[in-house]
Amino acid sequence: MSRYTDSSYRVSRRLGFSTLENGKELAKKPFAPGIHGNKKAKKLSNYGVQLQEKQKVRFMYGLNEKQFRKTFEDAGKLKGVHGENLFKLLESRLDNIVYRIGFSTTRRGARQLVNHGHITVNGKKVDIPSYRCKPGDVIAIKESDRELAIVKSSLEALSKRVDFITYDESKMAGTYVRYPERSELNGEINEALIVEYYNR
């Protein structure tokens, strides 16, 4: 299955969840898309609830099913709680770190910055969005690209940065200080349902 490239607003309305994490998609039309979208939704089965929870996270981070399944399996090999480890690995993706630093207002835009070679990790250019960063890694805009208008406007629009990332404005570089705590991430997700979905 290829990556979803259609409207983010549409999929957010279908799931009843802001995949952009800002609530804008549901502000005007807080119901499913389509002619019957504002009618009372049918009650989901247990499987349907688990699937929906998995889809929320998959679309939020912008992964296709194969990538998401592999990340889930990798999380299972780590010590600790499976669902929390899944979030740690997803948050450690380079495109997500670029988004968290504030170089882009969306993860999709962050992925494009990485793909186009505008991002460096510890001084070396990395153009793979799924590259897994480690605590201590320094993620920066390539020196020759620091005047990019889209990056400057994104940084200006950022109101708050997460605590597990520090930012050096003079170098336009962010440091991935540590893995995030579960309490610092989206509280609307029940990761236990995702574990149940794959272990059914």
C-alpha cells in the first residue's frame, strides 16, 4: 500500500481526529466527509476501534502500512512497554524531528525538506525521512539553505517547542536531547489498542 497523499483534512474528518495535531481540520466541519457525513455514525466493533486507532497514528506520522508494521515489530524488540516504544521510534524519525524543531509546520512538509537535501544530521546531509535519530544528534538546516522562506516562516509561526528538543537559533540547529516521555505526546491515542490490533 502506497503512502496517502490526498487531503489531510479529509482523513482527519473521517477518523474524527486531528492528524495535524492542531485541530484545524475539525474546526469548521467536525463530522465525516461525504453526503452522509453529518449523520449519526454506526457503532464500531472491537476490531473497528482497534483499526481506527492504528490508522490515527499511521496517518499522523505519514507512514504507509508496511513502514508502520515494521516500526511496530522493531518496537517489540525493545525493553519496556510495546506501545510506548512504538511512539519513541516514531518520534525518532528524522522527518518528525524536523517538524518538532519547527522547520516545517507539518510532517509532510518536513519530509519534503529532508527529501530535497536541505537537512543535515551531525553535519552530514541526510535525505532519508525514515532515518532514525538518536539522543544527542544535532539536526540542522544545511548552511546554504538557511535563507529558505518556508523555513523562516515556519519558525516564526512556532509557538512552543517540545521539551525533548533544544534549539540554537544562531546555528539553525536542534538537538534531540532524549527520547520523549509518553505524557509529552498526544493524549488522544490509546496505543494499547494498536498492540491488540497487531496481536489479534
